[in-house]
Amino acid sequence: MKKYKWLVPTLYIIFLMLPIYWLINMSFKTTTEIINTYSLWPQKFTTENYVKIFTDSTWYMGYVNSITYTVFNTFISVAAALPAAYAFSRYKFLGDKHLFFWLLTNRMAPPAVFALPFFQFYSSVNLFDTHIAVALSHCLFNIPLAVWILEGFMSAVPKELDETAYVDGYSFGRFFFKIFVPTIAAGIGITMFFCFMFSWVELLLAKTLTATAAKPIAATMTRTASTSGYELGLLAAAGTLTIIPGAIVIYFVKNYIAKGFAMGRV
Amino acid sequence: MNKTINQKAWYFVIPVFILVAFNAAIPLMTVVNYSFQETFGNNVFAWEGTRWFKQILLSERFHAALGRQIAFTFIILLIQIPLGIAIALTMPKKGWGVPVCLILMSMPLLIPWNVVGAMWNIFALPDIGFLGHSLNALGFDYNFTQQPGDAWFTTILMDVWHWTSLVVLLSYAGLNSIQPAYYQAAEIDGASRWATFRYIELPKMKKVLTLAILLRFMDSFMIYTEPFVLTGGGPGNTTAFLSIDLVKMALGQFDLGPAAAMSLIYFFIVLLVCWVFYNLMMKNEAQS
């Protein structure tokens, strides 16, 4: 039995890779070939779908937009969450538990509930169709998450560290940035990973809050698909390209993922 | 950890408080506002009291969507949690297999949700998709765009594909935090594989598993994009889960009042379940 243990993860990974392979397979076919023939690999290998994406600005700007607001959001979320998580992990204060739960409730709010009011609200403050609007709206679920993960990491650091530093004459600011932040660097990395991930994959709010100037790649895909018939090859190529930023991010944090989860929080 | 009482800690929390309040409180007030009024466009409103709430709570459409939603969430939890644990137990613990497994398994988590839907759409299409084509070649009459059963099968399979890895990663982390001494002790006692799992591994994974169930519950209960792209809620309304139905009502038919009332009821249900979970989790933490 032990000998065949590797079979389970292997089969699971094959199951995970199949749809991804199919998408990549399609991305190298022409749309006519996709519709007319069924084949496990491209018969007439073509890169024209990718060429189209990289030469047409409505396509490649979609990627630029998505990455822009995702990076904005990651930095805003982590920067705001750092002091808050510190407060939650070190101090008791009036309403702390209620505040923490209230933050978490926002992670639980169905985005569909917020789509319409967000549209009206961001339009009324003249932020509609900007990267910052999407980045701010994604704070709704990323800040609670960031506070939650960071609080887990910070609580794992013994309080003696803080006290020793103060005895040694460190000011709070110097202690926080010189000692504390480096101590929980792995935690910050994990937090950024999750913020990036959830902002990158979310579409409903991103699509609702943008029209042209900040339109995310995922929205470009749905619109092009509906206007010019169904260009499957192009759609597949665009889809394949959306996997790449995620894959790069995973590669960088691979050693921390398991460790990060081990701290007990997502 | 014993925390000191310090009211000045509020200063640290202010940025988070403002950012989230800005995003949550104002839109939520808009929803509450709509839920009690009838609108005729041009910012003309008329007070309707609790009419929309009554209408939604009594409507068969809402009951049907809620029923589908509960069934879906229940099924995916039933599949993903045991499957995730099983995969985590069989994953390599050291060597080159670890990063390979972690990277490949995390892949589905980082694909935009509508791409997941589109990917599964072309993967499952009966004529040109690998899954659909293979199933039909094997003699199954499979067509997820027309048969409700197949649509459910495909939606569930897609969700298992998409999210089981999260359970795997969490369980794997829980398993990794177990000291080798526990296993040695079990070996000395001659414990069976099942006993080791039941009395050592499972209790140690309790915390991460609670979290996994909580996250999977929340996210599957709010699922929108993937089934919307895959099936569009169809055939008919058979895979129209709560969010899909809600967006249809709010943006499709522009029934703002009922849609707002439904939003609040929907939010309240998620909140209630999560509150129960959260309290259980905190109780566990207090014990350990």
C-alpha cells in the first residue's frame, strides 16, 4: 500500500492539468480548426492568437490594467493591515473583538450584493473607470484577509521581543521597521501572495467598476467573446496568458506557502 | 498571549477602519435604502416598508435558488474536504516532490474565475472538449448545455478542480506542524494507520480544517463567475445559484427593491452561519 502512495497526488495533478492543457492546446489552433476538428494537439500549429493579443492594444492593455490595480491593491491592503494587525495581536482595546469580527464579515459579503451600490458610489465620487477604484473596492475582502493572516504571524512572535527592544532604547517606529517587520517577513510575503491572488482572480467588481480606461483582461475576454461571435482560439490564448502572472508569483513564494499555512491562518 | 490594555491601539486600526468602512458601510446603506423603497428612476423613491422582504421570503424563485445553493455547497464540502485530506496525507513530505506538488496544485487557485469558467466550458463541450468528447465516446449521453444533471455534474467537477487544492494546502500545513515524536510514540504503541490518523493527525488538523470548511462554505455560497460563464445558470434555471439569480434581478430586470431585500437576506444567512463557525473556532482556540 505504501508503495502506491504517490499515485494519489499524481492522479490529482493530472486531473488539475487536463483542463489547463486543453486551454493551451486550443490557444495554438485557429478558430476554424477548433470548431471543425477534434484533436488532442494542434494539427496546424499557429501563434496568430498570441500575435493578435500582443499587437492589439485593447488586448494587452487589459493585462496592464489588471496588473496595475492588483499591485495597487496588494500594497494598500498590506500597508493598512500591518499596524492594525499589530494592534490586534498586542493590545486589548475598546471593541477590539467586535471590530475584528466586523472586519471578517466583509470577507463574507457576497460581491454580487455590492456590485450595484459600488457602481453608483464610485461614479458619484468620480473614480469610476480608474485603477484606484478597483484597487480600493478589492480592499473590501483583502484588508480583512490581510489583517487576519498578519495577526496570526504576529501573535506567533513572543512579546519579549518588543519589550527587549524598548529596554534597549528603541523607539516604537525604529523597533517596528528595523526589528519587527524583518521578523515577520515571511508572513508579509504570504499576505501579499493572498492579496495578489484574490485581487487577480476577482472579476465581478472589477468589471462593474470599469468601462474602457481600466478594463481588466478578464472583462476584455468576455466582451470580445460576445461581440465578434465566439473567437475560441483568441479566448484560449488570452486565458492561457492570465495563468502566467499567477504561476510566477507561486514560483517565488513556493517555500513559504506551506510554512504560511502552518501558522494556522489563511 | 496576555495582551495589555491600551486604548491608543485604536490609532493603529484607523486606516483599516476607514478603508473598509468607506467600502462597506456606504454601499451597504445604499442597499438598505433600496430594500425599503420603490424607485421610479430619476431618484424618485416611495416608502415600501417591509414589502420587498415579504415578497422575497415568500417567493418560490428565492426558495428554489436557496435550495440549489445549499445543495451545491453541501455537495462540494462533502467531496472537497475528505478528498483534500486524502491528498494531503499522501503528498511527499520532503525532496523534490514537495515544491512540484505545491506549485502545480496551487495553479487553479490563481486563475481568474471567469477564465476557470471559460476553460471548463471548452473542456466540457460535447463536440470539441476533451471531457465531453471522451464521455460521449465512452457511451455516456453527456451534454451539459442541455441536460440539468450533466450541468450539475460539470459545475461540481469544476469547483472540485478549482478549490480542492486550498483544502490540500491547509491540511498539508496542519500535518507538517506535527512533531515526529508523536509518530514515533504511535509506532512504539503499535498503532494502526487508522488509529494514527484518528488520534494524532485529525486532532492536530482540527484548526486548519475548521478554517478550510469556513472558507469553502463562504466562497461556495457566494459563487458567481464560474457557473455564470460555464452554464449561465442554465439549462433553464437549474444551476442559477443565489448570486446568479441576484445579479439577474438587480442588473438584468432592474428590480432594485426586491434585489436589495434579497441581498440583505442573503448576506444575513452567510453572516449567521459564519458567526456560528467563528465562535466554535474561537472556543477551540481558547481551549488549546
